[in-house]
Amino acid sequence: MALEKLLKEINVDKEFEKRCEVFISLLQKWGRVHNLSGRLSTEDIKENIEDSISPLKFIDSYESFADIGTGAGYPGLILAMANSKAKAYLIEPRQKRVSFLNFVKNSLGLENIDIIAKRVETVDNIKVDLITSRAVTNTKLLLSLTEGIKKDNTSYLFYKGSLLKEEIEEIKLNNYSVVNRNERNYLYIKGN
Ligand SMILES: C[S@@+](CC[C@H](N)C(=O)[O-])C[C@H]1O[C@@H](n2cnc3c(N)ncnc32)[C@H](O)[C@@H]1O
């Protein structure tokens, strides 16, 4: 029910809910066989979808983004399903996960998505407005690993847990905000 409520508060493509239904059923099928994602009940997947798109309430609009370590789809694939006008680069080195992401992309006919089967530190041929990441590594390392895909005014959206305060102190960040939702702390670093 929470997802349905959230969808009334943010702007997403009108096909988004249908796309989510397809994503949920594909993840439940593939996930059991290939061990793609820990929690596969419909309720758990919907919670992950909600976690992925909640920041659309407060971040600025963007024309392109790269998600680092998309895994089985969070948050990058879900953000790409929510707004098919924005160019989405999903950067994920593990082959089984890449195959799943490609299968969902093709099943939904989402031409805005490019899946890059590499580690992000080896990518330097794209430059994006926004860089997102959930559950990959700490903020300092993420900022350094993504040097090759940033522009002067790139923004960052990192999906963090409770260790965020220490991470922010370590790197002396400016111009950021933290938005909390349940156990989640969203770190949003706005480009200039
Ligand atoms: C714990 S999983 C998180 C997956 C997803 N973001 C989520 O929240 O469910 C971490 C993912 O990051 C990927 N990863 C690790 N190091 C990476 C790197 N240097 N560049 C891109 N992806 C990386 C892994 O292959 C893995 O799929």
C-alpha cells in the first residue's frame, strides 16, 4: 500500500506500475535460480522499489544518470523504469546480474537504458548529470571511483545506512543534504 501512496506524490511514467509488475515476476523467477537478490517476496521487492524511487520527491530533475553496482536492479533499473526520458547507465560487473538487467530491459522495451558490464573505475567514456549507488562502498571511495564519469556539475545520490555521519566527517563535504526514511539515509550532494 505504501508504494501506491508514494506514487501519488511523485512524477513517474504512466507505465511505471505495469513495469514494476513485470520486474517483480521476473526477479522472483530469476532470483530463485540465480541467487540474484536476498529478499524475493512481493512485499520485500515493493519495499526496495519504494526505497529506490523515494528520492524523486526531493532531487532536481536530470537528463542522464549512472547507477554504480546495480545488482538485481536497485536503485538504477527502477529509476530508469520510472522515467524513460532520462538516459540511464547501469554499471555492474557481475555477469549473471548483467544478464538479468538486460532481460528486464528487453522485456520492457526500455531503450533509455545502457548496461555497462564493467567496474566503474574503468569507465570514462560517459559523463552524467547524476550518479547514484546503493550498498556498494563508502562515500569517499564512491566519489573517487566515479571520477571518470563526472562533469563539473554532476550531482550524487547515495543510499546509505547508519554510518553516514562518520563518512561525511571523513571527507569534509559541502553542499549536501541528508533525507531520512525509515532506516535509510539518502545523501544528496548537489552539483553546482
Ligand atoms: C551488495 S550489491 C548491491 C546491489 C544493489 N545496488 C542493491 O542495493 O541491491 C553490490 C553490487 O556492486 C557491484 N560492484 C562492486 N564493486 C563495483 C565496482 N567497482 N563498480 C561497479 N559495480 C561494483 C557488485 O557486483 C554488486 O552487484
